[in-house]
Amino acid sequence: MSNEQGFRALRLRLVLSAVTLSIAAAALGACTLPVQSCDCVDGNIFVRVPLGMAAPTNTVSLSGSACAGASPLCVQTSGPSCIEFSIAPVAAGPCQIEIFLTDHQFSAVVNVKQQTGCCSGLFPDPLGAGTVDVTGGHFKLTAE
């Protein structure tokens, strides 16, 4: 076999190897699963305090299995006062929220459910219950 025939044979083997590799890569790509995209809502509970009731001395107390050990986080302020708190549930069950305002006490209960599937995690149940407006809850007057 001449050198020229040897080079042709080598070139043919290289081309066949490249084609085989391309076919294998395409077949492997065809077997991978598509990435699933989920449009999930925020699982936190949000508590909104109206400007007229917001004060730097307002405090939030949490209890119930869903919020035991959780800490309210101020996510929106107006001056020195917090007007929106975010609470990340820690378990399924009830979350008892108590807000001590200047001259009122506000309380609300939000149920939290464990979801599975694409949007898995802890979420208020029903989903619309995740935003609590202080103006729409239970109030108690505190002693002056």
C-alpha cells in the first residue's frame, strides 16, 4: 500500500469516527429529559400594616406549628415604621400572628400546607390567604 493510499484510509477512518461520534451525541441529546419550568407563587406570608397604624414600637409575635421559631422580617418601611412583614413558614399547620400596635392588638391565623410536585414547599392554604391586611383581621383594644 502506498503512502497516498494509507493517508486516504486514515482520513476515511477519521471521517467515519467523526460521523459516528456526531450520531451518538445526537442520540444522547434526544434521550435527555426537557427541563421543567414552574411558575410558583411565593410561599411566605405577608402582613401589611396601614400607614395610620404603623409605628416603630409595633411588634409581631408568631406561634403555631407553621411559624414556631420563624422570625418576621420587615420588607417595607415608611420612615422608622414597618408597613409590611414577611414570614417564612417552617412547617405545615396553623400560623398564629399577633401584632401589637400602639393602642390595638391584631390577630390572624393562616393555615399552611405542604405542596408537592413542580412547586413543592410550604404555602398558605388557600394560596390567596398568604397576604394579611391588618385592617381586615381581629382587633382587641389594649388598656390605655
